[in-house]
Amino acid sequence: MILRLLGLLAVCALLCAPAPATARNLASLVADQIAVTDDGTVTASGNVEVFFEGTRLTASEVLYTRDGDQLIINGPIRVTEPDGSVFIAEQAELSPSLSEGILTSARLVLNDRLQLAADSIARVGPRYTRLDRVLASSCQVCETSETPLWEIRATGVIHDQERQQLFFENAQLRVAGLPVFYLPRLRLPDPTLKRATGFLIPQLRTSSNLGTGLKLPYFVVLGDHADATLTPYISTSTTTLEFSYRHEIPKGKIQVLGAGTYDDIDGRRGYIFANAAYRLPQDFIARTQLEFVSDPGYLFVYDYSSKDRLTNQFSLTRVRNNDRFLAAATEFRSLRDSEIEISDTLPDRFLEVIYQRDIPELSFGGRAVATVQAAALNRPSSEDILGRDSSRIGMALDWRRDWQFGPGLIAAAETGLSIDAYSVGQDSTYATTLTRVVPRAAAELRWPLRRDGPGDGYEILEPVLRLDVASAGGNDVPLEDSRVVEFDEGNLFSASRYPGVDGVEDGARIALGVTWRRRGESGWVSDLALGRLAHLNGDLGFAEGSGLVGDRSEWLLAARVGLDRTFWIANRSLFSEDLDFTLSETRLIWRGKGWSLNNSYIFAQPEPAEGREDDLTEWSFRGNMRLNESWEASANWRYDFEAGRAARTGVGLGYRTECVDLSLSLSRRYATSTSVDPTTDFGFRVSLTGF
């Protein structure tokens, strides 16, 4: 024991490189046996471990000679560095700091992914490592393994740890043992590098409209918080340069996507989408969105986006505990065939300012909110009625208070008053100046009934009765921001079903319904809402197809069943007493071990307010399945029952192992526009993992 301790102390001293007295660069050695000779030679054998500045070496024997100031190490040898790099060798001669020397019959493993087997590895200081006669692959590389799926053979490799780069000399790529191509010089990033300027994974694309082509993205680092990607796309029918730019700034971010094209279809074409956000003083946030495209069919043909309406917007928002502010200027452009011809009669510019503030002085035990808002809408056309322009300014004060009494009953009272002034131009059916005053009141009664189940399970049943009364006085106003109405469980017990300010539900209305929620001990959750509206002295006043026609609405049924993130199904339906459905939509998400399934189905009767004159019946499907540890398949499908054909189909196949990532895709998109034709696309992408 004394000899072992003396030997350890001696080796610790010998392995310390000359340094000032204040230095703390001490090495440590642990072994089953340590022997020290008279000439200062130290031999450690049996489970040898050496530690120096985060580097760990294990070997069967280590011999230190004072004259040569070096370590002679016999394997199996394993050197693990602080960055995770691992050297494996049979024999080595290293400096005491383990930063210089030669390893023979060695391997270098980077980031537990990329292996470089070499006849010898020379450590040249803490930065460089040179490997001679190298075989590099992220597939398993050892004497007993089969030929790797891919490998790079080179006469020499230099690893620059500071730049995190690998420089190959006379590199030859082999796939399944067969040479594919040769490069006299090749530079690749090592697996520890997160961002670096250079080429990314190429993609082969075959399109029925654009022919066969290749995308070769090039990534450019513009600093710690900015980068750009340039992607030339060359095919038999197009020459395109795609680009993207990202920039994170201290108080915001910028993102730009776009492309410039010259093709056989329409000559010079292109698009640009940009988004930016910036945090201003006093909690304000400024946002900008820009969307431009050269022609309606460009985004569809090149599969850049499914948008059929473009939006350019600048907004300024602030949300605090007691007030909310929004100011936005928006420009619209439609890419739909049915709307391009009448684009001058569609709104193209919209300005909006909204400010809300809580008024504690008027709360009276509840909550009072004051709102001031203004809006302006413009149409390019100067034609009467079709080219109507309008603007509005108004204010509103709303109050609500809840009470609890009796056997758990909850009662609520609401009051509100809104005053709006309108200016209308280019519409002879309205006066130039309009005013409207709308007082309203509401009473609501709820009775939540709870029953606890086993464990953390429970069940809540809540009948709801609500009465609303409103009286719109003054002039009728144009309905601009309230044309599209969606009747659902979110607004069943609301003061209004209209999404905007222009629409007002006049008269007395009653909403009656029930909600139910159940949570089972095993995690199953069920929700249900059932109810309808009735007008007590007139017509509900909504358009056909909304489910709110006549003096009584159709029945609304919304149900959901779910189990954590494994299974989820939801349905929303509108139907009459004789079960004649106006709307029915169902969504299903089901995930298992190695597979997932997303399904949705919708049926909707015509709704002229939305510009939909025919029935809508569609089924969409998306799923993927892991076939084994390496293969994964996917499929998607959207079928239009009214048109009697698929709207979009696609299948994909992916193969991924520790050394290769391959994907194949085939899709067919059926155009609904005369400006583009249906297109079929085939995509192929392969990457060698490890770099």
C-alpha cells in the first residue's frame, strides 16, 4: 500500500508539465500496480486510468520515462476528451498532457456518431489531429462487421477541433463497398458543429409541370444570431433561386422567405413572404407581415404555400392587466379565380384601432370594461354599391357580475351600451352619415352539479339558461365585419354570435342548453354541449346555412372524447328536430406506439354569405407507421365527395439508421383554379448522418 501511494505521488508529479508555482494543471493516475525504478521510470499496469484537465485515458499498461518525457501506452486504449471525442487504439506514445503523440491501429469517434478508423493517429497539440489511411463512416466499423452501407476512404484526414472541421485528402465515397465518386480535397463539418457555412442536403424533385430537377441548398452563417439559405433549383423547365433569411435581434426577430424564377410556364416569376416582430418600450409590440407573389398560380405550382389570399399588415399591440390596445393597417389580395375578376369590388385596405380598459370605479362588485374603436374599409371600385367604402368610430361600456346562492346556483347579470357613427361612400342605399345606439341587458343562470368518482375522477353536469335583450336604435348600417357567422359551443351562451361590431342581434333571445364533463380515473375525458337559441319576438336574422334561420336555431351538439395524447375524437353538428343536418364535422386523432392517425370529415350545406353556393363534403386523412426500426411509411388524402375526386393525395417512405437518412415522397395535387394545372410531384432526399 505504501509503495502504491509513493508511486502514485511520483507519477502525479512527473505527469505535471513545467509550470509556474501558481499553476494547478495536475494529472492523476490510478492502477492496480505501480512500479518506480531508480532512473525515474514509472510503470502502471492493470486497469490504468489517467486524468488530466478533463481528459480521461484508460489502458492496460502505461510506461512513463523521465528522459523522453512521454507515456508509452499499451492497449486496449481509450481516450475520452471533454468535448466527447473518443480515441480508441492498440498502442500509443503520448505526451504527459495527452495532447500530443501517436496512436496506432486507432479509431476516432466524434459525438458518438462518426467513426474514423486509421492506421495511425497523430495528436498535434490541443487543436489538430492527423489520421493516416482513413475509413470514415457513421455505420458500425470494426473488424468483424460487414461492409458499411457508406464509407469515405482517404489517404489522410486532419481534424481541426477549434474550427470543428474535417479535411480529407484523396477522398473516395463508397456505397455498399462500390466507389461512387472521388474528390482530391473534401471539407466536412464534424458532428459537434451546430452551424457552419456550407452546402446542406440536396433534394431531387420530379414534377409533372416542372420536370426533373435538383435543389442544392447553401447555408450561410451571418453571425451568432443571423443566417441565410440560398437554394438553386434547376430542372428541365425552370431555373429558380430560393432564399430564406433569419435574424434574431435583442428585442425581436425577422424572417424572410422567397424565390425568383424563370420557367417555361410564365417566364419571370417570384414571391416573397416576410415577418418581423419587435418589442417597443411600454410593453408595445410591433409586427409586420408582407406577402407578394407575381401571379396566382406560382405558389401552387412550386408548392411554396397553400394560401389563396395574401395579407400585408402592420400592427401595434399591447396587452396589460387592465387594458388592451390594437392598431393595424391591412391590405388584402385574392388569388382565387372567382375573386380575381371582381377584385375591385372586394375590400383591399382595412384600418382598425381598438382600445379596451377596465374601469374599477364602475365595477360595483363585478367587472366594467370600456371600449373605444375605429375602423375604415376601402374598395378599389368607384361603382355605386359594389364599390362601397365605409368607416366607423364608436365606444361601448359593458358590465357583468356573478352571484352564488342556494344549492350552488350561479346567477349573472350583464348590461351594455354601444354608440357608433358610420360614414358610407359610393352606396346610394345608405345615407352618407349613419348613427346607431344599442343598449343591451342579459341574465344568466347556471347550476353546476359535481359528482366525484374513484381516484381523481369526477363528473360535472351544468344546465344553463340565458336571456338577452337588445334594442338597436338609429340607422341600419352596412354589414362589413360580420358577414361570416359560425355557430358553435364557444358562442352558444354569448351575448352575440356575430364576430364583429357591425352585426347586432336585436330583440329578446333565449339560450337553453346543458354542458357535461367527465374525467375518468384512467385519464379518459369526455365533454358534451347541447343547446339551441330562440327569438322571443321575431327572427334571429342570420343568413341561410348558418343554422340560425327563423325564430329558432337548429340544435347544436358538440362532443369530445379523449385520452391524454393517445386518442381524441370531436364532433360538432347542427341539426333540426327531424335530424336534417346543416353541418357535421368530425375530427379524430389516434396515436399508438410507432403509428399515428389523423382523420377529419365535414359536411356543410351551402352558405351564400361565405360565397359557397354548393354543398361541401370532404374527408381528409393523414397517417404514418413505423414498419420496423429503420423504415417508416406515411400517407395523406383529401377527397371531395361533391366533385367526385381526390383534392390531394400523397405517400411517403423513409429509411433511417445510424448512418443514413433517406426519404421518398409522391404527391398529386388537383387544382381548383384555371390558372394552374393539376400536378404530380416526386421527391427524393438522402443524407449521410454523422456530419
